[in-house]
Amino acid sequence: MRWRRELRIVAYLLAIGSIPARAQGDVRPLNPVRLTLESLLRTRGPDWVRHESPHFWIFAERPIREGELARVADSLESAWRHAESLLEQPIDDQPRATVLLTRSRTRFAGVVPVQGKGLWTRLPADGDVILLVRNDSVRAHTRHEVMHLVAFRAWGSQRGEWWLTEGLATFADGTCQHTTIAVVGRDLMRARPTLTATELQHRFTELWRADRAMAYVLAGTLVDYLWTTRGREGVRRLWQGSDSLDEQSVLPGAGGELTRGWRAHVERTAAQTPGLDSARFRRLGCG
């Protein structure tokens, strides 16, 4: 999923402070190439209620429980602070990003895959939009999507590889259902004893297509390892393309020092913490 699309926004409804009435007959399928904020707000489904916080305009579907919007705003602002604390760099906090919160896995079909749980994109004319799915079986991945937003504002357009974009966001989230990405990553890596760090980087798209949650968790644990060994600055250099990852090994295709260090780090971090049921992980991913 390449969520950085070159999209054109033709209406920024937040600026006028209202949402036009949406007739049931005036709903069209989303066109990802010509996507606008207005087209997202007019998708078939419940009407929206709006809320604002220091960094976000938030649209949530009606009905919504009392206090729920405030809790969502708190989660988003907490995610912003967490991302800032990781990057330790001043972040442009304006303009506010727009967040659309839906209970439906299909409301934004054509933009967010059915198995997806969120998306961040930059609309060139007016800024950032985050789509989040949140219901009884899907938690809102606020830390993941907000890290996309904050990292691009702090470090600029990512010049490295896609695994790093998703790996950094997954590292920032850090959780998978009721445990950590390290615990889940340990079990995934034990089940794939020949998987190397180089293979994860070069075959990330293929791994993502086969199992999205697996690919994200593994990428997140590799970023965790690099963050520990190379530090924030080392990860930034990878992001901006001024550094790269090399792995020397005796046998072609075999894991070298990078893979050994990564696997050992995940084992140490996860220790003996019990993992997730594999069937539940396949069904729900990281929740």
C-alpha cells in the first residue's frame, strides 16, 4: 500500500466550519486518483460530527458516545507527543491534520484496503489527512498513522525504502494486540529461521502482500534494532538516503552480522514473554 499519493484537494471544508448536507442519492464510488476531502466526507455511511484539538481536526461518525471524541483527541495528541519525543526535533504543528474516524472496514474502499486499519496521506494543496478504522474488533492505530505524519514533517520525504516507512510507524506504535511487537516478532522469526534482514528489505512488498501484519511487525522490530544500535540519527540518515544497510555474509543469501544482531536483539527484548495465538494473529493482526 503506497499511501503517499499525489492527490489534489479541491475543497477544504474545515475552513468554512460546516459540512454540506449529503443526500443518499448523491454518493459516488471513491476514485483514488481524484480523491478530495469532500469526496471522503460524502461517502455512504453515517453523518459526521466534528471536533478539534491542537494538532487535529477530527471527524467521527454519528452516533458517538458522550466523551468519545475527547478520548479520540487525547489519543491523537498523545501519539503526537510520543512521535515528537522519539524524534527529538521541532515539528511544524500547523496546519492541523484532518482525521476521519469510521467504524466501517469498507467506507473508504478503494483507498484503505479492506484488511487495512488506517492510512495517512499528504494532500499537496492543503496538508495531511489520516483515515482511521475503529470498532469493537479494530483499535485505532493512532501512534502508527501519526508517526507517518510527524516523520514526514520532521525528516522530509522518505528517500529510503518502504519497509522503513512502515517499520518506523510500527516501531512507534510498539504494540500488537495485548503484547509488544518484539514478542510477536520473536515468534514470527522463529517460524522463519532463514529470513534475513536483507530479504525483509528487498522483498518487503511481497511479504506485505502475503501477510500485511507479519511484514509490518518484522519491519518494526528491525527499526527497533537499528534505533538501539545506530540511534535516532542513524535511522534518520537511512530515511533521508544518506546511509544504507549492508550485510556481508560468507554464503550468498545467508544472513550476516546484521541479521544475527537483529535476531539476537528481538530474542533479548521479548525474553520469555508468552506470544499470541497464531490463529488470532492471522485473523486480527495487531488489533
